[in-house]
Amino acid sequence: MKRLISITGPTASGKTALALNLAHKHGLDILSFDSRQFYREIPIGTAQPTKEEQMGIRHWFISSHSIWQPLDVMSFRQQALPILKQSLDDRSGLVLVGGSGLYLQALLYGLDAMPDIAPELRRNIRSWPLDRLQAYLAEKDPEFFNQVDRQNPVRLMRAVEVMEQSGRPFSSFRTQEKPQWNWDARHEVYHIEPERGDLRSRMQQRLASMLQAGLKEEAMQWKEAAHLSPLKTVGYREWYEMPQADPDRVATAILTHTAQYAKRQSTWFRKFWETHPYDQMQRLSSDPGTGF
């Protein structure tokens, strides 16, 4: 039977390394559902696998789009679903990997069609300050609020305008309960999550590597695009919000925001899938006697 393996987890948990391991071992392609790794202009801050790491494995949705044409969740589904189907038709399976849970949900289970937003309503909501957007979602859709990047006004505005237009919680648009395919494939979902102290250490190590690789320079190169949604994210917005600050202070802010985001990711993913300790996942990926 063909296999579809989905690997989820908080940022810096080791998803990419595990996906590469499995893809090499079983001759599978990798499709990313990380909503920031799509963009070719920002490989350092989004921790994209290097060209060397990708060698010998076909990757989809890694450095595939431009920040100037952001890819929303519905567009991602429209573009990714044919690739998923084709991979399962032509090969023995596919590895899906990423930390953007809504994008995985949309790909596998679909989303209800979003309503068209009245121009006057959109103009009104886009004048709201960040704290008002946060308070609205915290009260009216805590499920979505607990997994979204709360510092990203574009994501928050989109959710609020859909809710105001439709009268429904934004999270309610994820209504499908079964995968939307009719081919013979076994779907395995693994959410990996290191212990909190280990995860914090991994975040620190990764940030140090990013800074050494030129994270600040990458962020400032695209300062004129700071209004675009791909750059309203951890690792970029801190440089724009604190341009005169000491780099160590900016790095501390990035690490704090990364930890906050990871906590929200874990909360969201645990609602949908079983959690596997990181060391168990390492054994699963290397033990020929397991399901892998």
C-alpha cells in the first residue's frame, strides 16, 4: 500500500531532519506545508533545508514562491493537491512536513469556501490596532487564537473579516472529517515534540546558526517589503520594530517570540494528532522493524 507520512511539530523540533531521513530511506518526495518556507527570498530566517540537504530528493513548496505574491491557505491547497495526487499515483508515497497546521488541514481535509468580503468592512477592520484584533479573536474564536501568530496583523485581520462577514468562527471553516481522496494510501501522522528544555536549547542553537549565516542582513535586505505577510513573522519583524537596538536584544526578542509561537503550535497540533516523543521518533525512523 502507498504511504502518506505527515510530520508535524513546533518550530525547531527536528521535523526537517526526520523528513529528509525518511525520504532518503524510502525514496519519497517531500512536500512542505510550512507557510514561510515557500518564499525564495528568505531562506535563512525560515530555516529552509539547504541545497545540499535537498540533494537527491524532490522538494515541493520550498523556495517555490516570491514574497511579493504571498500564498494563502486556499491557494496552497489548490496548488498542492494535484502534486499530492500525482505523487501517490506515480510513486510509493509522499512525506508532508511543516509547522503550519491550518495548511495541512486544508490540504488533507479541505476548507469551506471563504466568503467575499465587503470593501467597506475590509477597510474598517484594517484600521483596527493589533490589540483590538487580538481581543476580538480571543473572545470569539479562542481555538484559532491559540494557534495563530498573534503578532501578525495580516493573519488576524483576515480571520476577523471572515468572521464578521460570515457570522462564523474562523476555525469553523475546517469542517471536513475525512481525507478528501479516493485512492489506496495509508496516512500516518506524527507530531514530534522534544522536552521543553531540549526544545529551548534547539531554538537557541538554531538562532545562533541563523545569525551567523546572515539573518539580520537577510531581513534588512527586504525592509521595504516589511508590510508583506511573509515578513510579518518571527525573525524578521523584530529587526524592523527595533532597528536601533543592540543585536543581542533583538536576538532575545526573537527567541522569546519563537518560544511563544512553538507553544501555540503544540497546543493546536495536540488537538488533532497523537504526540510522539522526539527520541521515539528517532528510533522509529531508524529501526527497520517498525512501521517506517
